[in-house]
Amino acid sequence: MIMQSKYKRSACKNKSENFITYLCDKTFLKLWVYPNVYKKTGKEFCDCLVLFEDNILIFSVKDYKYKGKTQQIAWQRWKRGTIDESIKQINGAERWLKKYPNELYIDEKCTKKIPIKFDISKAKIYRFVIALGLNEDIGILYSNDNEHNNLDNKIGVFQTSKDKIYHILDSANVELVLKELDTIQDFLDFYDEKELTISQLEKIGYYGESTLLALYMQNMNEVTGEHKILPPNFKNGEVLIKENLWANIENDPQYTKKKIEDEFSYLVDNLLNKSIYYEQRGELIGNVDVQNGFSPIKEIAKESRFQRRILGNTLWDVFLKYWTLEKQKRFVRFSMSENGNKAYVILISTFTNDKDIENSRIQLRKMLEIACGSLKNIKPELIQIIGIAIIPHKELFSIGEDYILLNCKDWDEEHINFYNECNESYRFWKQNIKSKVVSFDEYPQIS
């Protein structure tokens, strides 16, 4: 069955909207990014909207030239034209969203609604002000202290409330932040931690969003891998940072090694983007609602950059093993998740019949399902298995992929017998199966 594409996104109106949409597509993937959303005919909702499960990210982008007879006049004009106008647009969008959550459109005439469904009562809203035109880090202070009410009149410093948090990114750091946090999981983890930090402190001030990102990346629990912006003893205090700390990260050898190791993770991004491309063209095989449903594509999209690196290493290893083992017609391997209840099964196999490609792909998907089901039989702790079948091509890595998502939380005797019987001819995991523990560090040690 061919699943028809559900939408054609609105075109960006100017360079700044095109710029932020490009960055959002890289981080959140095109299926969940909507530029130029409308609420009424000719009435724009926001410049860019990201919808992923119960998360709603509203982006308002304003580009205003920094100019004036004095620095004070230039700052006030720029601030009004960018930050103040964006906050006004975001507030209007949020009011509309809470009153008319199902009245969002992807075209100016409001004939096509956004296809993603969400429950506004359960959703978390993130507010992003993208203030362009001033190529230096501006100062941001989150505080409810009335003594600082006039602080945003000072050149280069903007004060905002702790109660309703706006994340303000400028020309000096927006591209850096979105390229560093280039998965939906990494991005939300950072901004959840930032909002928690703001709520716990009396006030926090800094220059440039990359300063907070630098603290977040440096302050990691080596046991859990969890990142924090500040140590626990900073709760209920005041934090004022007068310099940008990002240079400390860029000069760290472990950060450089991390970026090298992360290259494997982009194999996963390439697979996701290929599937998204076919979905948008209406050529994705299957009847799963990729954007809203419980699909393997969406589950892979949830993975962090570090988890994608682990999966990418497995993909590359399977591909190399397939081509180096003589007379090998298929090769299969599984990779366990860190929490131990989810696994990926990677199956690489040639077509059984090049003249009947569609029937061969059906057989390949059936083979992949049996590999996943039989893995569950020998690892009962698994509650979810994502299968990826790769049709190989020596020069291009692959010429096609298929996916399945096996939810196996409720696994009874009937399932066990069925997959054991199906696996008799394939004998997946029968030939001296060994669990090889491979250690990965998000920030590799430098020897």
C-alpha cells in the first residue's frame, strides 16, 4: 500500500525564516517542522512551529538592522523590532493555541490543517525568540526582582520574567546552539534543564545562550550521563556570568574527539531523512501514520545524538561484515539500548529475486520480523524491538531500507511458539550467540 503524503509545507517568506527553518529541519526533521503557520486567512500564527508528541515549540524570527544616532537609540530600536515584537507574536500564538488548538493551517488561505494531532491540555509549550541583526552576544537576565525593572534599558542587556520563560537566541549563537543540539531529544533535554535552573534560582544572568550550553556540556554525571547547568548547591541563589564560556568547550580535546566519534551517528540521520523524503512524496510503503502514530521512524527520531552514534556504529559494523564475509547472503546483528528494555535488529540481505522486487521486499520484511520476534524469545526483558532491513549496495551503502516496530511487552506462549516455529528455517541467533559488550563514552577519554 502506498501512503499518500499528507501535506506540502508553506514556503518561507524571507531569508531569516528560511535560515531558521533550515536549522530546525536538521534538528527536528522535516516531518515535524512547519514554517509559516496560519491561524486565519492571511493571519500568521508564527514563523516556525515544531510539533513532536506532547511538545510544542513556537519560534518567532525577527531581523532588524542595528542602527541609530547613539548606542542607546540603536539598542532600543533593535530590541523593540526583534525581542519585543517576537514576544508579542509568541503571546498571541499561545493564546490562540489554547483557545483554538485545532485551527492551525499550513497555507495562507487556511484550507489545509496541520496533520499532527496533539492534546493541548497535556502539551508543554516552549517559546523561542530569534533576534537577528546584532552580531554579538546580548545579555539576558531572568529575574522577578523589581529593582532590576529598568535593566533592559541598558545597552546590550535584556531582562525577562522567570514566570513565563522566553528563550532568546541572537545572531551570535542561534546557529551554534541548533547545530550542537541537533536531535529533538538533546534539544528538549537542554531546555528542560534550563527552565528548571531558572525556576530554582532567584536570578540568573549571562551573555549568550552558548554560555549556558557550555556549562551544561561540562557538568555531566559520569555514572548516569545526565547533564546539568549548575551543581546542586546553587539552588535558591544568584548566578551572574559576565563572559561567554563557549571557547572552553571548543578548546577541549574531549569535545573534539566527541565530534569525530559522532560522525557514525549521521548514518542514522541519513536513513531517517531518506524515509521522510519518500513519505513527503507519497511513496513510503506501509499504512503507518509516521507523524502521529507509533512508528519505527518516529521511535528512531527520538534517539539522542549519543544513542544514534551507538546505533550508527552497529550499522557500519554490519555493513562491513556483510561485504568481508565470503558467500554471505545475509548478516544480522542486534544492539541493546542503555536501559536494557529496547533493542535494534539490523538485517542486511540481497534480494531473493531481482526480477520481482516487490515480492522480495515482502519476504525481506517477513524475515526481519522473524529475526525480531526470535530475539524477544531469547531476551524476555525486551519490551520494544525496532528492526531495520538494509538492501546493500557497495558504493552507496544501501539502495533501500525497510523498518518494523515490534511491541512485545505482552508476550505470551502463543507468540513464543509462533516465532520459534518461524525461525526453524532461518535459525536466527542459534549459531553460538554471544553478547559482546562495547563501551561508549559521550566524551571519549584522550589517551
